[in-house]
Amino acid sequence: MELEHVRKIYFIGIGGIGMSALARYFRQRGKEIAGYDRTETALTRKLAAEGMQIHYVDDPQQIPAQIDLVVYTPAVPA
């Protein structure tokens, strides 16, 4: 997979410090970013204010259609 062809990225655990940094990195490079985290925090509110779609419900139906890449953290149990 070549990252230049990836347009939409979904982060599971987007509220973590490492995942949020990756989300911002890709957002700055023009990618569409969405993600899930268990709890709303100041960090997830900032990500949403920066144009990222964040949800807090553990429901696969919340994942936007046609995601090119899913990034997950082992901090979120399977």
C-alpha cells in the first residue's frame, strides 16, 4: 500500500497521545480523518475542532464508508 493513494483514514483510539499525533500528521497532509475513542477529552475536542470526525460509541456502524486505512492501538481491547 502506498500512502500517497490513501485518502480516508480511521483511527481506533484516536484520543491517545500517539494516535492523535498520527491523525494530525495525516490531516496536515490532506487526508480525511475520522476516529473512535471511548471518552471525550480536551484532546479529542481539539481534534474535532481541527475538522476530524470523532465518535465515542463502540459501534462499527459509526465508521464512515470507504475508509482506505484503519490504524488501531493495542490500548483499545479487541
